[in-house]
Amino acid sequence: MGKREEIADGLKKGLVVVLSSAPFGILFGAIAVDNGFSLAEAALMSALVYGGASQLVGIELFGHHVAAWIIVLSVLAVNFRHVLYSAALVGVLGSFPALRRWLAFFLLVDPQFAEAVKREETGTAVTPRWYLAMGAVVWLGWVVNTVIGAFFGRLIGDPKALGIDVLLPIYFLGLVMGFRSRHNFLPVMLAGAIGSVVAYHLVGSPWHISAGALLGILVAAILPPPARPEAEPDVPTLEKEVM
């Protein structure tokens, strides 16, 4: 794949994410303004924090005037999975030049992680061009959708009433199912889902996200690794020639 093809593929992947996450970004912009943020402040938060769900959690807590350490702890709980993402991709992103590597870690959100893993598993190199092209589109789309939500969010009303709130969950479900052929997919996926649902009812949001992730990781660590293919018997060269 040439340089242009890599960039074009990254832009295309990013555009899909932008479209599917648009209701989420617009919703954040509307909620930010409702909680006293100006349009510029909402856009700046999306540009700098770039945390998706953690931004919604933070903005809601800001509105309730809770202690700062609770806000920080809640945002950490939501974003804890990014620590795992970084560790999983360090072999890929670690080879990037320093500036691009730090930029790549900043752009590492859920769909970026999933698409990078899928690309690597297909044997296609995760190059800085492809990665940053996709990341730039997703980041820009998130900021633009925030601005749209801050401007027109109140006109849209409740996304649930329009049925557009399901787009992002459907997209994430598609990402998860893309890993269905991996070893122990079903028990790990079920463990994460059950852990998340139980935690949601016991301790509430946002802790259920990290709780589900940790339970899924625990099950993945306990289950046996995939069996290695049996090695071919060592046949002497002369015997090979005879065969």
C-alpha cells in the first residue's frame, strides 16, 4: 500500500467513526452549554481532554459542584482502559518517531485502538501516516460535533426520541464483534458484559466501565492460552531430498 493509499484508508476509517459518534459529540456540546460552559470552553475541552464519556462525566459533576478529587477519580475510572490500550499498542506506537508517538498516544481512543489492532492482525503495518490520518479526522470530528451541539443542541432535543442515540453503541458492538474469531472471545466478552451490568446496578456509572474491563481481563488471564501448532518433525535434509 502506497503513502496516498495509507492516508486515504486512515481518513476513510476516521470518517466512519465521526459519523457514528456524531450524536454523542453533539450531546456533549448541548450538555456543556446547559451546565454553564460557553461554546469556546466546550470546544476547548473536547480539543484538549478528548475523552468522550469521561467529558460527560466531568461536565455533569462540575454542574453538581462536587469536590475536585471526586471529579478526578471519576474521570480516572472512566479512562482507566486507556492505560491498557497504551500497553497493548506500545509495540506498534513505540516504533514511531518521538513527536508522532506522543501525538499517537493522545489520539488513542476506543475506535482508534480497535482499528489499529485489527489492522495489525491482518498483517498490514500500522504506519504513522495511516494512524495519524485516522486520528486527526476523529479528533476534528469530535470538536466540530461539540460545536454543533453547543449551537443547536437544544433544537435537537432528546436524542433518544429520534433514535440516534443507538448509533454509537451499534458502532462499538461492531468493533467488538470484529474480534469474535479470537481465542476465548466468548467467555471474555461475557465476563466483561456481566461485570459491567452488575457494577452499574451496584455502584453506578462510571465505575461499571472499568469494572467490566477488569473482569474481562481477569478471565482472559485465567483461561489457558491458545494451543501452539505442533512443530513439524525434524527431517534430515537427505531424507527430504529422497522424499
